[in-house]
Amino acid sequence: MFGPIGGPGGPAIGSPAAAQQLVRQQQEQYFAWRAAQDRAAAARAAEVAAARVRWRASGLRCDVVTGCGAVAAGRCSGCRHTFCESHQSYDRPADGSAVRVMTDQCVLCQAAQVAAALAAAEQAANAAAEEEQRRRREARRQRQQELREHAARVRAHERENDWPGARRLLPEVERQLAATPLVRPEPTDGQVGRANAVLILGGVTVLLAGCAMIEDNLPLLGVMLGILLFTFVPLSIWALRVRRRRSRAERWAALQLERQELLSARGCGIAGCATCATG
């Protein structure tokens, strides 16, 4: 497959063939880049060698360093001194970038260039460090100001809502809340209504049954009401359980609400305040 990946005649995107083709293209690009680098280095070496040959024919001597006197290999464009091969600039790193050998630069001017580059890099690093320190100092100052303002809001809120008094009441509320079982599931309003109806009908049945038993002329009605009374006993038990569960649920909700109201007196009074939560 020689087509582009995902294109006509090429492998599908995400397929093994596409991955192999991508690796092959990356290798070809790397080899092309290395070949270009090698050609540039060879051309530069040939240029330096040709310049040295020309300067050997001139008969001039190196005067970069007093007493050298070696055959000149070039003239420095900076200081205008002739230099030999030993005092010609050479490849050396400077702050991550390469300073290349130059056909018109001596080693002393190159050293000055490298020193200037390092000094500029150090100055930039120092300026960046100073800016970072200034930014951190400003952030700390702003944070301290925010904390002071927050502390003032906390004092005002707790004084207004009597947090010391609420703090004294809170343990008792939490004790009662821990002693009150959480009812799940809570009886619905419909279940509570049916339970109330059952209890009312049960009470009316008991009353009528008592009256019927007192009256001698209503024995049959008394027996029927007695049967109804025994029928309502299981329903009454169910209704009492529903009422009890609803009462416990309401008690738990009331205690939970009271606890939240007491806790609301603490802090700055803003719901979800991160400073209060971490403080």
C-alpha cells in the first residue's frame, strides 16, 4: 500500500499496516535530516580547509597570542588579528545552542561571544526568578488579606448568631440524633392517612360495641360489632406501627434541622465556604 493513510490506495487508519507505514515515513524523514546535516558539515569542513590552504600561502603568522608565530589560517573579523589553526574558533556549546567554527573568528572573540551568551542567559534566568518570587509574594499578600477579611466575617457572624451558646447545645442535639433511629423507608402521606382512618374506625367500633353490650335489647348488634372489633385488631396494629415510624422520621428530621441551624452559627455564614471547611 503506497497511498496516504486513510486515503485512496492507503491503509486504514488504526490498522497495523498504517502503523508500519507511519514508522517507515518517520525513519525516512530522520535519515533525510541526518543526510542534510552530514552534507552541511562536510561543506563547512571543506570551506574551512580551503580557507586554511589559502592563508598558508600568504606567509602571514598568528598574532592572536603574543609569541605564537604559527602559520596563519585566517583573519578575525572582530579583532582583525590573524590566527593559526590552534587559535581558530571551534565547535562548542553555549547555553544549549552550538557555536560553530568560523573561518573569520579567533578563539578569543569566540570565548567573548560565548561568555556574552551565557551572561544573557543568566540575566534572563535571574529576571524570571525575580518575577516568580514577586508573583509568589503578591499571591501570599492577597491570600493573607483574604484570610484577614474572612476572619473578620467569621467573628461578626458568630457574634451575631451566638455561636458559643449554640456550641453548648450542639452535643445534646447530636446525642439525641444518634439515639434516634433513621427510618427507611419513611411512611408516605397516603399510608399515614389510611392508618389514621383505621384508628378512627377502630375507636368508633369499640365505642359502638361497648354501647351495644350495655343495652340488653341489642345483643345481635353487639355480636356483630364484636366481630368487627376483632377484625380491626390487625389493622390497628399496622396503623400504630405506621404512626410510630412516621413519628420517628419526623423526630429525626427535626433533630437534623436543629443541628444544621446550630452549625450555621459557626464560620462566616456562606454555604460551602472552602476557607471554613479547611480551617
